[in-house]
Amino acid sequence: MGMVVTIRLFAMLRERAGAGEIELDLPDGARVRDALDRLDDLAGGLPLVMAINRDYADADSELRPGDELALIPPVSGGETVPAVVTTEPLALDPLVARVRDPRAGAVVTFQGVTRDVDHLDYEAYVEMADERIRAIVAEAIERHGLCAAVAEHRIGVVPLSEPSVAVAASAPHRGDAFAGAREIIDRIKAEAPIWKREEGEWKRGTRPPTPPA
């Protein structure tokens, strides 16, 4: 007996495999580590984060027939929920309008823009990135007592001087607004499965940490 599991690949893994998805035949009761052993030529040596059906997993997690196992290379960096991953250009004014609140005495905005090169190429595991950004924003709102916050990330080609990521946060006091916006952008860069390619090379960035159980 056996089962088929779909392996979802991104960035340098997708290029190595020549496909964004592959199917793997595994024995019943197989775990993530068994899939990784079979894919050692493709993914060996990379500090991967894994996800089963869009939930973070570890090497001992059990796989079931029909599961989607995403292998997530180190990411780079670099709302009132929902967060948005989009191919469209980003603009601050709509984000500021979304965080406007009569309780707010401060609104902080941030944009990360392409610099030094003609353009950057961004790729994402869109469904999982959207869910991760939603969680990051919601946690920052609660932790810093924000009135509201919003974050958007652009994927695809982002030309020189145009923003790839934008954050807006409002709070009664400026210290909380600054702290909340800073936490959101720092965690997006570290945790959201979004990669950038600069001059033909994927930037490894930092390993996205597995959230605590």
C-alpha cells in the first residue's frame, strides 16, 4: 500500500525541479522526514520550513493521502485585517484611510522600495503568506493596543523606487504606533513565505521561525 502526496515548491526549489508542484509516492504512515529523504537531491542542505495543508509542520509530522506538503526556502525581505498579497502597485493613501480612527492620535506608515537595481522579482506562496500576514497584523494590534493596522505586499516585478511592501498603523500614542508598525514589517520579512530575486539570483534572507505551539 502507499499514498500520493503533492509537494509544493517555491523560488530556487521550483527552478531546480522545473515545476512548482510534483507528486511523491510514499508508504502509508510516512512522515515529512521521509519525503525530505526522497527529495535530498533537490532540497538537501537548505534550512527549510515545512507546511502541510498551509499549517506549519516539522519533520516528524505524519502525512496522509492527498496532503499538500510545501517546502519553504529561507524568505527574504527583504491592517485592519485582511492582509493582501497582490500583483498591483501599492499606495499609502488607501491604507491610511483604512486605519483612520477617532481614537487615534498617531498614524505611522512604512514602505519598502526597490533600490539600486532596475527591478526586483517577488514570488510568494500566496495563500500561506496571506494567512501569515493576517496573523502578524492581528497579533501586533493586540500587543501594542493599536486602533487598527494594515499591511500589503506586492509580488511579481517591482520596478526601481516602487514599493514592494507597505504598512500603516494607528494608535492613541505615537510610541505604540511606531512599535506596532515596526513589529509588522520585521515579522513579515522574517516569517511570510515571500522571496525576491535580484539580478537573476534568489536572495536567501532569514529562516522563517516556526510559530510556538
